[in-house]
Amino acid sequence: MSFKNLKIFAFLCFPMFFFVLIDAQVPIPPKLDGFWYENRPFEADSIFIEAFFDPVCPDSRDSWPGLKQALQHYGSRVTLLVHTFPLPYHDNAFVSSRALHIINKLNASATYGLLEAFFQHQEKFYGVATFNMSRANVNEQIVNFVTKAVGTSHYSAVRSGFTNSKTDRATRIAFKYGCTRGVYGTPIFFVNGIALPYKDSPLDYKGWKGIIDPLLANQVERTGEPIHFF
Ligand SMILES: *[C@@H]1O[C@H](CO)[C@@H](O)[C@H](O)[C@H]1NC(C)=O
Ligand SMILES: *[C@@H]1O[C@H](CO)[C@@H](O)[C@H](O)[C@H]1NC(C)=O
């Protein structure tokens, strides 16, 4: 392409490029996406873990016990924020992620209980198990499953949650948020904003201790000594 053509090319394409950029802007949610463990938001001194989970992903399920044990061990020194990240190759990932957003609005304290229920019974919602069911059937099965997990008094609220565009939007924003962080699978963890390297076997309690203990030790050191920049 000659210089002159390049100029024309730039003239033609840049406004379009600009338009695309604006169009592709992820909507800014009214508050940070995700579910705080024990409804405990981040405090400046705590170790901040973000987990991207797909409720019907076996690897997400297998990574939860080790992380939960670590959370129980460290208490308020560690904060967890779980984001849903429905993988396109898991048939019911979006609808089960949406269920979590619905419950989080109805009763935030019930969110992790429902996540654990999905982990425990996720085979019911695998692609093969629901292959011959209509979408309406799957939806109904998820409404019943969620209601069972959070209490029958919530049946109609859960049901109408699936036709409320706000819960659809919240689930989409969670997904887009993951994309902007470079998430490409589940489970993916960030500790104090930094992505942990992907491992083939799930990170267990010992693995989490190996990551968190040095950070806590470093915090103690830091308060006594001047900070050395490198
Ligand atoms: C909210 O969920 C928690 C945990 O499951 C439960 O103990 C509590 O009773 C629920 N509150 C309401 C109003 O349903
Ligand atoms: C779906 O239904 C068809 C016809 O009844 C049956 O042959 C097939 O095995 C079913 N597939 C699954 C995955 O259950």
C-alpha cells in the first residue's frame, strides 16, 4: 500500500475503528461484579482472592474444597470474591450461573450454599444428561433445584428471576468482566490481582497455604521495615 493510499485507508478506517471501540465498551456495573464469601467485602490489609467458576465445571468443583479450607483457616485475613464464568462448551453453564445471580439478589447469604449444591449435583445439568430435554424443561429443573437449595418460599421469586432482564444482564457482565481479565477457562484464580499459573491438578489446601503464608509474612515485615523498591 502506497503512502497516499495508507492515508486514505487511515481516513476511512479510523472513525470506524473508533466507533467499534465505543460500541465494544463493557457496560460499567453499578457495583463490582461477584459474590463475597461470607458477605465480607475486601479490606485493605486482607489477601484478595478472585475465583472464576463455572457451576457445571468439574475442575471448578474439584478446586473448591481446598480453597474453602484455606478460607476457614485464614478467616478475615483472606477475602474471596467469586465471579461466574460460564464456558460455552458446557450446555447449562449460563443458566446455572444466572441462578446464582438471581439468588444473590434474593438472599446474598444463600449464594455459596447454592454454588456448593451445583458443585455437588452438577452431573444433572451436564450436556449429556439434558440432551433430550427442551430448554423450558431444563429451566424448570433448575428452578426446582434452586428452590430446593434455598427454601420453597422462594419458588416464585426464583422463577420470575429467570425472566428478569436484570439477572440476564448481571450474568453477561460477569462473563465480560472475566474476558477483560483474560479469563479463558475455569477455575482461574487471581491473588491480589495477579493471575495464578494454570495447574492440571486442583490447588489443594497445602497449595493455598504455600501461596498465602509468604504474603502474610511479607505484610508483617513490611510494617516494621522501610519498603525497598526493585
Ligand atoms: C438467607 O440464607 C441464609 C443461608 O442459607 C438463611 O440462613 C436465611 O434464613 C435466609 N434468609 C431468608 C430471609 O430467607
Ligand atoms: C435421546 O433420545 C433418543 C430417542 O429416545 C435416544 O435414542 C438417545 O439415546 C437419547 N440420548 C441421550 C443422550 O439420552
